[in-house]
Amino acid sequence: MDNLSQETRSRIMSAIRSTNTKPEMKLRKMLFRHGYRYRVHYGKEKIDIALPSKKIAIFVDGCFWHMCPKHCKIPTSNVRYWKPKLIKNSQRDKKKTKQLLAEGWKVVRVWDHELKDVDKTVGRIIEKYLQ
Ligand SMILES: [Zn+2]
């Protein structure tokens, strides 16, 4: 049972969403600056940032929505609403990753919190996947 009204809930959810779009933009800008060209929300898996020619799929995972072990705190007042929802999200992530790996993609998952230091994270991605 959930004591939030539909309106309140969608307000909370959109607030969480909008804060999560910024780190992805940072990463995109930085990749572009390094000369990489990418597609966003690519393919049927809706890859956040895809480099199709290199078959690299980058997902930026919000700490809340994707259950970051360090930062995801399930709201205690509505555990019965949030917990299944978040678990479903992370199961969907795993399924997408598996599907893409089977299709020969390299899958890079980046937490929002890793993009506080975007230079370091982009450096790591380039070193590991793009050279
Ligand atoms: Zn986190």
C-alpha cells in the first residue's frame, strides 16, 4: 500500500530523473571533446551512449534507479512500492547487458557518482575500451 498520491509520486520521480540526466551529459561532452562520435538511446536496448562502429555500449546508471551499493537508499516510507520497482530495474539492466554481450558488444556501465570526476572516468573508458 502506498500513501503517496499519483501527483506527489510523479513529482518526486521527475525530480530524481532530472538530476540524473546531468552526469550523462557530462560524459557525452567529454567523449565528443576527445573526438568520439556516438549515438544516444541507440538500438532496441536503448543504449545511453553507443559507439556502433566499435560496438561499445555505455550506460550511465543513476545511483538511485539502478541500486548503486553506495548511494541507493530505498525510501523507507514506501518500501513496498519502491523495492520491487528498483529490483525490476536492475534485472532489466542485467538482461540488456547479457543481450548486448551475446551480440558482440562491449558493455560499459558507469555509475552517476563516478562522473563527479568525469576526466578520470572518461580516461578509464578510453584506456580500457577505445584504444
Ligand atoms: Zn553511487
